[in-house]
Amino acid sequence: MIIELKDEERLDDLQRNGYQIIQKKDGFCFGMDAVLLSGFAAVKPGEKAIDLGTGTGIIPILLEAKYEGEHYTGLEIQDEVAEMAARSVALNRLEEKVSIVKGDIKEASRMFGAASFDVVTSNPPYMNDSHGLKNPDLPKAIARHEVLCTLDDVAREAAKLLRPGGRFYMVHRPHRLIEIITALTKYKLEPKRMKMVHPFVDKEANMVLIEAVRGGKSMIKVEAPIVVYREPGVYTQEIYDIYGY
């Protein structure tokens, strides 16, 4: 299939199933956090999954490559970004399995209906210091700072979207872990698994992966951490295993 690239766009090989993804040359591109979230999450055969704030569409596309779920949806508020993600879906001929929907996370449960998904994923904005941003309308600012949605918005809508017993998977920053757990339990999303991510074995964690279950009982398993780099520029074997080379 021939998909036209705009001047400011590039095509990247995902090294999975021959899939490719369209990204902005100088825009917000997917990173290790999205790759790790797609490896930490799980979608069972017949399940429906939605990714809140999907950006380039990387997480639904990687999940579709790994799992036999029935359908994957990516919700994205920015028109141009959503349109680009939809072209990536078409490029990989995934229109029957992956849908990109333009819309606001804060309205997700109204758009799709309560208890309409088995799995919700999100790689939300990490920064809550959005005051004083030079241009809060820029795509990079929207992706990184809580300009258009907060952690509370994500937790609330994830809980509404999930069927009872459904699973929510999120990647975030460890320094906000207290806020994260408070927000999840506020909406009856019980944290069940947690995994810290360290850039190097001797460096402190800079990401946390969390799985929560809607209506689950109170018990969390803290799994062995992930170390991303063996040395500068060289991934550990676990990262290659997660990514699926």
C-alpha cells in the first residue's frame, strides 16, 4: 500500500511483523516507555483493548503484533497526530484490527460506553508542572505535560471503560508513585503488579510499570526490575526479548 509521507515525516521500521510507523522528524516520537508498556501489558484472545492518548499509535500496533486480541483502539485528542496514526494503521493493513479515534480522554467513557473494554493501556503525560509552558498547545508539550488531561482523568476514565475484572496497564514516573496508587484506588483500580525500570544497573529507576484490576482484591506483586542498557548504547538481553527481535 502506498501511503504518502508529508515533508516533516519519516518512516520507521518497528522490527515486528514487518510493521512500520510514521513519525514526525522533529516531533514527539515514541520511546522506550511505549515499548516497555507493550511488553508489560497482555491482551488475551477475544479481548478488546484501548490505548488512552495513543500518539503515533505505537502501543495498539505493537500489541496487535504480539497478541491475538479481537480489536485495538487508540484514542488521541490532537487532529494531526490522530490522522498520522491512522495512516500508520493503513500502511500496515491493520484497519480491521486497529482503530484510531479522535477524542478527549476526559470523555472516553461517554464516547465508548461503560465497561466496553477488557484492557486499557496508557502512557500519559508525566509532568504535572504545566504552569509557565511557553506554548502549551505544542504536541510535545501536550504529550509530556498534564495540559489536556491529568493522572486523575486517566484513572477515572480507565475505570469506567473497563469491565469488572478488566486490566489497566500504565507506564509513569516513580516520583509520582504515591499519586498514582492513590488515583487508582480512588476509582477501584487495585494495583496488582509493579515493575521498576532502571536505565543502568547502578542508576535509580526512571520509569514504573503498573497493572491494576478493576474491582480486584488488595495485593500487589513487585516484580524484578528491568535494566535497559548493559552499557551506553547497548541494550540488555531482556530489552531485546521484550521487543521481540
